[in-house]
Amino acid sequence: MKLKAPPLLPIAIIAAVLFLLDASYFTIDQRAIGIVMQFGEILRIETEPGFHLRIPYVQTVKKFDARLLPAESGVQTITTKDERALQVAAMTKWRIADVAKFYRATAGQLRGTDLISKGLGRALTSELSTHTMQDAVTGDAAMLAALKQATVQETKDLGIDIVDVQLKSVELPKDNDYTAAVYDRMRAERQRVAAEARANGSEAAQKIRAEADGTAQTLLAEAYRTAEQLRGEGDAKATQIYAQAYGQDPEFFAFYRSLNAYRASFKDKQDVLVLEPKGQFFKYFKDEGSSK
């Protein structure tokens, strides 16, 4: 007994139904954003991970990467503010912020990275030309902030967020003569700065020294004036004391003054006076006992 083959029509119908069911949904994972399109127009945007429905053959889906993505400007030769030619490359990290705007601006993401790289290159040329070579070599924070803002402006119509911009490489042109000239200019600039610093230091030192000398002279003059004042007051006090002592015992005061005169006259052993022993100076040299 021969087995009959199953009818083909039911199998075809089942296969068509399964195919339609498979085409009626799509998946979005956490790393992607989906755009549902109908007749070339954006119908809706799907950002939630999981399964989503669509009308088969009427609605199509385009998926975009929602992660942080890189873009590079490529190496460009740029003349800095201080007229130094540098070969510079920059890179940026970006992500899609407005997927519909990004889709329209980039023709379905085919030219997205290329447009971002070109915008970054234009921003790099405009900003680096307003900064010095030292800013570029050291990665000056203010310069990088300005470069990021310029990149944002250059790519504002692409529907993206610029998260970060950094210089990837900074090099001198591969020309030995030019490199030597740059180093010579850098050396001359550093020598000029050093000479200026030394001159400023010398000027400051002279100013401090002059101020110190003036202060010292003022202090010495003030001290001398005070000393003279104290000496005058002491002499006046001594004169007053002498006068009081003389008033109490004139004879003793005369004797005391004579002793001081004798001490001053015969201070050294070699002192000799050849005088006639008369007068008041020799009054107390006389032997009062023998004259009696």
C-alpha cells in the first residue's frame, strides 16, 4: 500500500504564516536604538530593550549604536599663535542624543563618523591657531575646554553629544632644519625669560637693600638722638648733684675735684709735670702739719 504525500497547500500556508510572524517583530538590546520607518518616514523610535512589533514589509527598522563612540580628526599641520607649525591629531568621544536628527543628517549613519571627524578637524584648526605651542604640548585645560566647545558647535546639527575631546598626538614637522630652528627659538625664549627674571630679581634686591639701608640710617639717627638726650639729662643730673654736694661741704667738694684733677694728670706712670709748686692746683700737696 502506497503512502500518499501530504497536500502542499497547507504546508505553504503554515510556512507563510510563520514567516509573517517572524517578520512582524524585532529586537532591541541595551546597546542600541531603533527607528521604525514607514514609506521612508520615521514612524517611531524604540529605545527600550526587548521585542517590538511592526507591520511586515510595510514598516522597516534601522538600528543605531547607543554606546560611547570614538572619532578622530586625522593628522593636520597647524600654525599656533606663536607661529610654530605642529602636526596635531585629536580624538573625541561622542554618543547619539537625537537619533532622528542623526539619521536625517547622516543619511542613515553611512556618513556619521566621517562628518564628526571633519567637524573635529575644523574645530582643531580654529582653536589651536589661537593658542601657543606650549598649550598644545602640555594639553592646557582651558585650550581643551575651548576645543570641546568648538567641536560641539561644529557638530550641533548632527544630533550628537560630544562627551570629551583630547589631543591624540602633537609633533613637530618631520624636517630637521625646521626642528632645529624651533628648538633654537624655544631656547632663546627661555633665555629671555630667565634674563628678565634675573633683572627683576636684581631690581627687587636693590630696592630691598635701599629700604633696609634707609631704615638702618633712621634707626641709628634715632638712637644717636636718644643717646645724646640721655647723656644731656645725665650731665644735668650730675651737675645738679655736684652743686648740691658743693653747697653742703664746699671744702670737701674742692678736695674731691682736686683729687679727680690729680688722677687725670697722673693717669700713666710716665706722666711728669714740671711746675712751680704754687697755686691752687698744688694746694692739697702741701704738708699742713709741718706748716704749723
